[in-house]
Amino acid sequence: MDQYSMLGFLVIVVLYATIGLLAAAGAISITRKIGPKAEQVLYGLFLVIIAALYLAFVAYFGNAAAWRVERVAVVLFALIGLFGVRLPTALVIGYALHGAWDLVHELQAQGAISTYYLGQLTAVPLAYGVFCAAFDVRIAAYAFKRRDEWNVAWAPQLQQETTPPA
């Protein structure tokens, strides 16, 4: 990669990371309005969806060698997302791991890491991994911040005994 290509790539990376952070800020702003239970459920199910998106990339780019690895990853992230519907810590871990998974895809696409340990991963659009990693890490931080509120929302509410007025 020559210096101009590298400079162009760095500009794209910064822009996509910024867009990822802005997308996370927008998602957080919207989901805060739906209540803590619904918000947590939404983030758990969204983790399932964004993991499954990699299967769409496998199909689109026609990389048959990536099916096995991507299917395993999707199943793992789907399970974490489903656990996250009720366990906030699962969302913190799941989004952080998914951000790392996004970066691994980006690094492999750019030739920075080998296929030796993980096998061939699916191709991703340029800087997609950077965008998603920025989004995922911000959502993981948000889930960490909200975990106590989400736990309280799911706790059984004690009803106070009231005596009727005499």
C-alpha cells in the first residue's frame, strides 16, 4: 500500500469510527425512551441480528470457506444476545466481543492477520469492521453503565400493604 492509499484508508477509518459512534449515540438516545426492560431486550435481540449479518456477507461474497467459522460465531453471539435479554452482563461481554470480532474481520480483510488460527473469514466492505467495532464498544460501555438499572427493572416489585381508610 503506497502512502496515498494508506492516508486515504486512515481517513476512511476515522470517518467510519466516527459514524459508528454517532450511530451508537442515536441508538442510545432512541432506546432510552422505551423503558429499561424493552431497551435491554432490544439490545439482546439486536446482537443476534448484527451477528447474523455476517452470514449475509458470506452468501453475498460467495466465500464457501467461511461458512463454518461464521456459523459458529453467529450461534455463539446469538446465545449471548439471548442471555443478554435478561442478563445485562451478557450484553456487556457480547458487544465487546462482537466489536473485537468486527476488528478481526477488518484486519484479515486488510491482510494484517493470517487465516492460520481462525480460518478464512468472510469478506466485509471496506472499514465496515471499524464502524461496527466503534458502535459495539460504545453499546458495551452503555450496557455496563445501565446494568444496575436493567437489573432493578426485572426485580420483582414488592407491593406495600395498604389499609383502607376508615
